Amino acid sequence: MTSELSPLLSDTAPGRGALRPARSWLHSDAPSLSLNGPWRFRLSPTAWVSQDFAAEGFDDQQWDSIPVPSHWVLQGDGAYGRPIYTNIQFPFPIDPPHVPDENPTGDYRRHFHVPAEWSAADRIVLRFDGVESLFRVWVNGVEIGSASGSRLAHEFDVTSAVRPGDNVVAVRVHQWSAASYVEDQDQWWLPGIFRDVTLLVRPVGGIEDVWLRTGFDNGQGRLDPEVVADSTAFPLTLRIPELGVEQVWSSAADVKPLMVADVQPWSAEQPRLYDATVSSATERIALRVGFRTVEIRGDQFLVNGHRVVFHGVNRHEAHPERGRVFDEEHAREDLARMKRFNVNAIRTSHYPPHPRLLDLADEFGFWVVLECDLETHGFDKVGWAGNPSDDPAWREAYLDRIQRTVERDKNHPSIVIWSLGNEAGTGSNLAAMSAWVHARDAERPVHYEGDYTGDYTDIYSRMYSSVAETEEIGTDGARTKLFNCTPSQSIRQRTKPFLLCEYAHAMGNGPGALDEYEALVHRHPRLHGGFVWEWRDHGILATTPDGTPYYAYGGDFAEVVHDGNFVMDGMLLSNDVPTPSLHEYKAVTQPIRFTFDDEKVAISNLRHSADTSDLRFRWRVEHDGTPVASGDLDVSVVTAGGSGWAELPHVAAAPDAETWLTIEAVLAAATAWAPEGHRVATAQLDYSVSRPAPAVRPRKDWHPGDGTLALGIAEFVGGSLARLAGRVVTGPRLELFRAPTDNDESPSDGIEGSDDSTPGVSHAELWRSEGLDRLTSRRLSVAHAADALRTLDKVSAANSGAYVMVESVWSLEDGELELRVEIEPSSGWGSVWPRIGIRFGLPDDNAPIDGAEWFGLGPLESYPDSLRAARMGRFASTIEDLAVDYARPQESGHRSQLRRLTLSSGETEVLRLEALPDLYGRRPGYTLSRHTPQQIAKARHAFELPESTTSHLTIDAAQHGLGSRACGPDVQPEFALRPQARTIRLRLTAG
Ligand code: IPT
């Protein structure tokens, strides 16, 4: 037994016995039988288990039952092991092509009934749409074959093994195999039969495969059919009723290209599909045809003659309970959500998705980069020694993978680029894959990021290049050498269309600078946009011992090696909630742009091919956030790439309130993905008259005092605030710390242009070493004046000589309580600062502060390099909803450019704050939270945060940007917060 098994597990070839060539995943009316459902299941800790179970008469009564499709590690509450998350690391020794004896092995069995009529079939085929990682199949005890290529379809001819009536199929699945070395994607390792299993009748005279290649040229559609069928299948008929197409092919020789008049093209914006059938006497195949031509002209990537800008996302198959098991409703909702957030493209990172996803992509309209199931990233650890990509022993496996990828999905109009895989180094096997694609599908370009020098691919692609570097790539005539390229290779790469197959790493709170990347696309036509990493967090729903649900990440399942929360880097949280970054993305990529000019607004339509006839434009005027007038804008239809004008309404600025005009482009009618009125694009214009903040009243009568007094609504004891509006209050204290974001925690690679680039050291480490999270203070003086109190504090940290002087002046001004805080750092502070703020503690006091209403930027959190989604207005929120539930607790909830804030307890308004601008007109931001930054920084998950009824209000004169350093560039220098002097001025009144 062992001698038989060992070569299979270590075999670099993709298994034995699966049918070749691979074919399309077709919608056929031939009979089929889904083998999804409960199977008998047994898990063994090693591959060295008896194969007796495959025998027909084996007694599996003692076995468990498991659903197919599923991942066994997500079934049985831990009874079948746990998921493992690694990014680059191999969770087994790097000993290719061998895997350890500790190799979880799942044995599956089920019975199925074959109808007697099936005896008339030409063949009976057993199809597996996805099994991770290596599996062997037996039918009625007869070994059928084996296969690897987890996210690829495999079909086996089981005609001679099945019989009418009862049959039994047995499948053995090994978690680890040679294939694991080429499936090292950044995701959970999730073994099992996780996609459909189907028994298919292949009728006599059936159609093995169809490819309806299409093209579109000046209103004419081109159809270039390819059919695989033996001569008994003919005549075949192609029908596209809506276009009046009915072609009868009496033999293979008749199958020729044809032109179709009056065709509407397919595009991601207007995904026009035509129902088509190809039928023989015994089988009918249904397809949905979209006419479009993909081409590269010079350095331009065009569809139907127009340049495509990819506003894309990397999409993994991830579901918090199902893992990579496809859930069509969930996927459909996800794609609709993408459309609502102006996403127009998907890279299927890093493997072909469930085939139905591509039907949906055709239907909703996305430009798809379809990626092969291939990644060997873990070889990086050993300097890429033994990388399969450059080892002829793996050539067959590589070719098999790309063939199964392209063949399965070739009919989809949404797929405009083939991608060979991800992070697999470089080498001849990748070049061979590319050559095969070029020969098989001359139209669609080949992408592979790792071909930095462009030796075998058609598109220049990078991941996480900085804004500056990306701009260099797009700049004509630039001579700078490109990443990993010689001068001549750099020149060659600049002759190709460029895309960022990954950028704007969206881990935790971030990314910053989405707008700067977007701006490049419009300045440099060679730059075709890119794909944010990534669409969604891959959290797995788990519960704490006390039953609290949470989304687990690496390390939560006691993995031996893991990569923590690096798998939580989506613009969508695990529970489908869009993070502020997705709103920012939507704002930055809006296809309609507005430029104000006096009484007019210019409206640019940046779409690929759709005009604006699907949109309605409306306006509204607000005074301090309260709507006072609204209406529709009269805009004539703007063609794609064009621009038009609209007259703006007359807006009178209010004398005593800020006056803002907001315009919006909304859907005029419901679509498949959004209701009528859905906002596609928006812009604001400030009409306010300038109203300078009241000057600081000079006081000359300061004299020392004990600091115990009342000033309006404030009561002080020993110079410290004790009560506000009758409530106990602590602070305010200087706050320079924020709970580090994932970007803040990421070590610098030392080569970027950031303010702290000590290689291997993160901002957060510097903050902790400077003691920003543990400031202490010493009161230097307390002084009184008429209606005023002044304190001077020296704030510093243990074992630090650097300090900040904080002068606080409380006074009554025009009958209102004013607080002015002057924050004055000493020399000697080294790092950037996360924030410059003051924090109040607002204990429960029998009425916890649990809500906020404000006039300022909102409704969601914003930071200096992520401000585009924020708009000026009046907003309200509960304290819980102010923060985002990032998988790992971190800085969240900052609202920028505050004007006025009301804190409430239930229905009762407790405290009102007005934030005065500083001398430069800068307004502070605010954060209201149940926890201090120090508490948040300690928690790995939200459930670890202490219970709290105290609310903490931080008023920040400034916050540091977000950047995307967790995997990419740091905060751009203009948004990096260096230690500096700041003034905060607040007016406080009782609610
Ligand atoms: C890049 C990977 O391609 C992607 O799969 C993901 O892991 C991403 O990083 C980070 O989340 S590779 C990285 C070394 C640039």
C-alpha cells in the first residue's frame, strides 16, 4: 500500500485518468445527477490508511456524515481539524515535491442511483468542480483515477464502472500533496470536496464542447464558433432568436465565422447578452453571448475600440461559514454591492472561481481578469531554490492548470485577460503557459505580474508600487529603470498597457491615497487602473468559550505557523459590512466628475462607453447641514468620454450659517444591482461667507490660585475639571496615541520616502518606545483671572527627556465656557505622531453618553489621506456605530473638520461643543468611544475589550494619515504628522 501511495503524493504530474482536453463548463440539457448532499466521511491523521474503504461492499455505517460540498475543517465543530491561515509560508517543510506523513486524509463514500435509460448514453462522466488538494476516485470498487488542481474542474469517464441501479462512489482526499507547493495562495488552507460533484450523461450525438468567440465592430457582431463533436452529432444548429440567427451546420466543415448585423455590444457598463443555443438531435447547449472585441493597440488596452480603466478588486472566494464553498445568493449580493460602489472589474485572485460566478459577471457587467490556480510564493523563503515555475518536472502540471482554466471559462465575454497565476517567481513553465494561451486564444492578452521584465506576457503589471513609481511607469519618455528591469527591458515595458494587479492594501483602517492613484489614471493613458487588495476579509465565524461570536483569523485555531490578521485586508468586513475604505473607493472612482465654475458646473463622463441617459442630476442647498432648497439639474446627455455643462441654481449664502451646495448623479431607474435614486456620483461646493473665529481675549490679571472654582457650566478642583453641566468629567488630558492601525504596526522596508524609515521598525514601535501610549504629567502652575482659569502642565513619558507643554485656559466668553489648549512640544521628539489631541473621560454618571450628533465631515470616519467620501453635513450616530468593527481592534471613528457636536444620553442632550478654527482656519476632528486608545491597542479581538460605560471624547487638532504600509507605501509626507505646536479652542454649553 505505502509504495503505491508515496509516488502519487509526491507526483508533480496533475494526477492520472482525468479527461483531456478540458472543456467548457456548459449549460446542457443532457441528463445529469448532482452528487451534492450528505456523504459518509472518515478523517485520518495521515495518508497511510488502508484503502479497503474503496471496496464496493465496505461497511461505512460507523462513519460520520458530511455535506458535499464543504471543507471538512469547517464541519463537525473542530472534530475534523481546524483551518490554517498562512500568507506566504508553507505550513509544512519545504521539501518539494514531498509532504509530511502528518497529512489529514478524508475518505468519502456515497451511493447513487443510475436510471436504466442512462444505458443508452455514449458515455457517463463524473465531474468534480473543486477538491483540495489531491484526490482519488473509485466507482463500485474500480479505481477511476486521481487529480490535483484544487480550484479546477476534473472529469472522469466512468462509463464502464457504473451500472443501472445502485452504485457507490468512494473518494480519498489528501490535504497535502505535491500540488500544495503550487497552491500557496494567501488564504486559509481548506481541504475537502468543496465544489459540486455531478454525474453527467454524454449522449450519443452529443456536443462535447462549444466556444462562441465573439467580436464587435461598428454595430456588427462577429461570431467565430468552434465545436467539438463527433460526426454523429451533425447536423448542429446555432440559434440566437433575438438576432434572427439560425445556422445549420451539416458537418464540421460548415462551422465558420459569421457576421451579425444590428448587434449591441457587451461592456461592463452595458452588459448586453443574447441567449444562444447550439443543438444536435440529442443535446442542446445554452449560452449567453456578449459581443465584444479585446485588443491591445500600442500601450492601450481597448475593448470595442475604447480604452478600459480598471476600477477593480481582487476577489477571493470567502464566506465566514462556508469558506470557499460557493453560495450563489451571497455571490450575487456581493457583485451587486461591487456595482453600487463603482467597482467595474474583478481579478479572480488567485484561481478560477466557481464557474457560476462568471455567468453572474457576464450578467452584471465586470471586466474580469481570470487567474489560474497557481502560486509558489513559499519558495521565497529559500531564495526561490527549487521553484516549480522553472523546473521542467512541473511543466505538465503548469500546462494542465492553464488549460483547465482557459477551457472551462473561455465563453465568458466578461473575461478580457487571462492571468497565469500569482507570486510564482518566474521561469520557463510560465512562459510555456503563456505560449499555450496565445496559441489557443489569440485575442485575450496574457497577464502575470511576476514577469517583471515582460519576457512572455502582454501587459505590464505590478503590485503595490508607490504613487511616484506608478507615475514613472506611465510617463512618456521617462528613462528611469523599472523594477527588476534593465534599461532596455524598461523601455519595452513602457510600450505596454500597465495595470496594478494589486494596490491599496485595505487591511484594517486604510488605505490612504486612493485618490492619488486614481488621479494618475487620468493623467497617463498607459496606466489602466488596477485592483484593490482586496474585496473582503476572510474571517471565519467562531465563538469564544462563553459563546460570543467573532471572526477568527490566523492564530485563532492554534496553527503551528500562521500569519495573523493579514487575511483581514478587505474593503468589506467578514460580515459583508462595507468599511469606510469602500466608500472612499466609490467616491474616488465615481464615473461622473463635476467641476464648478461660477454659476455652472462641468460634468465629465469618464465611462468606457455608456452615456449619461441612465442618470438624473439633482442639487440641494444646506445651511449648517439643514436642507433649505433642492431641485433637479437640467443636463443634456453626455456621451462617454465627453463633458457637458449645467446651470447651477442661484445660491444665497446665509449670513450666520455655513452654506453648502451638493449635487448628485443618481440612477434614473432601478438596475439589477441598485434601486432608482441610487447615488453614483456627488460633489459639494462651499458658498459660506467667511466668519473668522472670535479673537482670543487678552487677560492681564492672572494671579496664582488653588484652582477650585466654578466657571459657567464647569466646576474645577485643584485646577482640574471635575464637572461639566453637572456631570462628572475627567481630563482633558493630552492624547498623542492612537491604537495602532495595521499600517501603523507594519515595519518599514526602509526604502520608501516616509518620515520614519528605520528598516524593520514600525511607527507603532516608535510610538511605544517614545512612550506616547503612557504619558504622565506634572502641573507647573495654576492661575486665576476674572472669569478665567489657567493651568500649565508638562507632559512626558518615563525615561524620556522630551516633553510637551500644555497650557489650558478656561474662561467665560460672551457668557459661554471656552477652553483653549496650547500644545507646545519640546525639541527631541523623533517619530511622527499618530495624533495631537485632548481626551475627556465621561463616566456613566447614571446616564451614559451613548450618542453624538454633529455638523462637520461625515457620515463615516475620515483621515487626512482618506477624505473623499466624507461630505460636509449634519450627522448622528450611536457611540457603537461611530467605530468600525475591524477584525483586530485599532484606531477608528475619527470624524474630521468638526464644527459642532452634541453628546447625548438616550434622548437627552447632555453637552454641546463648538470647535473654533485655529489661526490657519484648521478645524479639529473628534472621536467618541467606549474605550481609550490604550485599551483598544491591547485587544486582539473586540471580545477582549473590557466592558465599559465610560465614554471617551477625543478632540484632535490633527491626525496622522493612514497609508497602506501593511503591504505597500507609507503615509505620503504631506499627510504625515510631525510633532508640532497646535491650538484647540472649544466652546462648551449644556445640552
Ligand atoms: C501579495 C499577494 O499577491 C497577495 O496574495 C496578498 O498576499 C498580498 O500580497 C498581501 O495581502 S504579495 C506581497 C509580498 C506583495
